[in-house]
Amino acid sequence: MKIAILIDWWNPPVFWWWQVHVQYLSDLLVKNHDCKVDLFVRKLIWDDNKAYAKDETHLWWKLRIFRIGPMTRFFNTFWRITSLAFTTFFLFYKSLRENYDIIHAHAYVSWFPAKIVWFLLRIPVIYTVHGTMWLDAHRKGILAKIERWLICGIKYDLELSVSHRIFDYKNVNKNIMVMHNGVDVQKFESVSVNTKYPGINFLYVGRVDRQKWHKYLIEWLGMIDKSLLRERWFMFNFVWDGELLPEIKEMTHRLGLDDFIRFKWKIFWDELIEEYKKNTIFILPSLAEWQPLTVLEAFASKLPVIATDVGDNTYFIKNDENGYLVPSADAKALKNVVEKFLHLPISSYQHMWNNWYDLIVNNYTWDIVVGKIYEQYLSLIK
């Protein structure tokens, strides 16, 4: 089977969840299902001014990466839109030569070349939605309208979603399936850590922005008795960066929390797995999510999880079994759960991961997820 996959942001470095999703999808379609995959991405200049413009060939020449259009920075709106024309022409040209069986576009803007080529050549189009940032936040304006139109107003042969949130919105598509993300359990098991950090260590991994609710998280931490934090050797390890990081650091200093929060910037691959495993509890206080990949990674690292009841978290987190769900935007509820963990001996909740680790291994490895997507390819072709 020949598959064209479209995503407008690829390397440099793979770190957003939809990039991770596409990377495993591409690799495992070749390795496990003997497909030929062509990946269509943009030419980019990254923050270090390094150019990513060369085409690549991997996995016995069965995975090809085509970098298309002018070389620009990703967050250049004009060239991001203009690149769609270059991608459309190139995809049409390659489709004539390669006779693709499926075109698989990943939200957002990849819908355009996929649908144009569908109109001209009638190659089935799958559109995967990885989140609806504007709709979930109930925002108004042109960007929210565009997001709604792309996801709910354009008809695809199959629309895949990583979350059941897709069903919250009126949609012209009827052929919609939820296909959760996966996790590379073998990779997590291959990275060993001899000792955890001393005391109780909370871990957050992800963007630092308003949707993740960090300001309130820091505020409730400032309300907890600092003598209790010192007694339990509490530390909050903060991994990643974002637009609010300077503001979060200023709040940390103002509330006298410098001794209890470590900012670790960006961590990748094995080093990130080690960081998961050195901590005690994973926390995700988001106002909106779809299906956070970090929750699966926390379970694969054998950590209990505290998270807000948003997106598909309720499908993975059960109170007292493998962590706790708290209402979104409820700072008091979040504070109470954290204090509960601080008053308990670590041994009383270290076992929580047991109940759901088997679920991850048996249902949410990337091998299983990609296998289910491949079955949908076969159904569309038939």
C-alpha cells in the first residue's frame, strides 16, 4: 500500500504530540505493515538558524520525506499559507506518478492540498484532528471560526480524532472514529533509573501557556504551608517552556517558592524518560486537553497522575486507582488533592500505576494504535 502523509511541521525537533504521532505512524506502517510512505512537510529554518531543507530516505527507501516550498521559519503566517500552494502542486505531481492508495492529512492546514488532490484524482482522504484549541476554550473570532470550519465543515472520507471531544461539535462528517495516541512502552522499559529524587517530587511536562493553567497551580502551591513542603522534601519539576515562562518564574520568586520549583527547560528522548522515572507524581492542571500523550507516558513510567477532568482524561484516570481527577479551573480542589498526597506516605500511592500499566501495554502501544489505523486504510480502499 502506498500512503501520502501530510503535516506542515516536522523536524526540527520532533516534540509536539502530533509530530510524535506522525513519526510512529510513518515508521510502523513501513515496519509492521510493509507500506510505502511519502511524508510531505515544509522546508524550515529553526531557532538555531539551522536549515532543514533536504529530502530524506529511511527504512529501506520505503519512507521518503519530501521538504517542499521556500525555506522559512515556521511561525511566518504568510509563508505558512503560501506553502500550501507548493504542497498542492507537488502532491498532485507525486500522486500521478505513485498512485497513492490513501492521503492522510494531519490538522490543521494540510487539509487543503489533500482535498484538492481528492477532487482531481479521487484518492481517499483521512483527516486526523489532534485538538481544537480555540473551540475548547469557547473563544470567538475569526480563528475559532476557521478551526470549526476545518474540523467540522469540510467532509473527509474518514475523520480520526485522538479524543471523544470531536463529538461535542456539530459536524458534517458522519464517518468519525476516535483513535487515541499510543506510547512506546518498550522504550520506557529500556531506560532504567536506579534511584528517584529524594522526597515527594511532582512533575509537569508540556507547554507553558494559559491553557495549561500554570498561574493558578503556582498560586495554590504558594498557599500550602512551607514547613510541610520542607518536611516532605517537596519539589515541583517543571519541564519545557512557553510564552508564560517568564511570568511563571516571576510568580515563583514573589511567592517565595524558589526552593520548591525547578525549571528544567527542554528535555528530550531518554533524558526525558529518566526525568519521568525520577519523580513521584505527574500533574497536568490543564483547562482544556484532548488526549494528553504525557498521561500515557506517566503511566508507562509507573507514576500516578493528578489531572483536571478535561478531554479524554476520564477514560484513563480513575480516582484512588491510578491517580485523581479534579474539576477544571478549581484551584481549591487541586490544592486539596496535592495536600492529600503530601500527608500520605509515599508507599501508600506508589502502587497506583499497577492498575493501569497493563491497560497501556495491552491497548495503547504505538504498534496497536498504528495497526488500528492501518485497518481503517484497508476499509477505505475496499
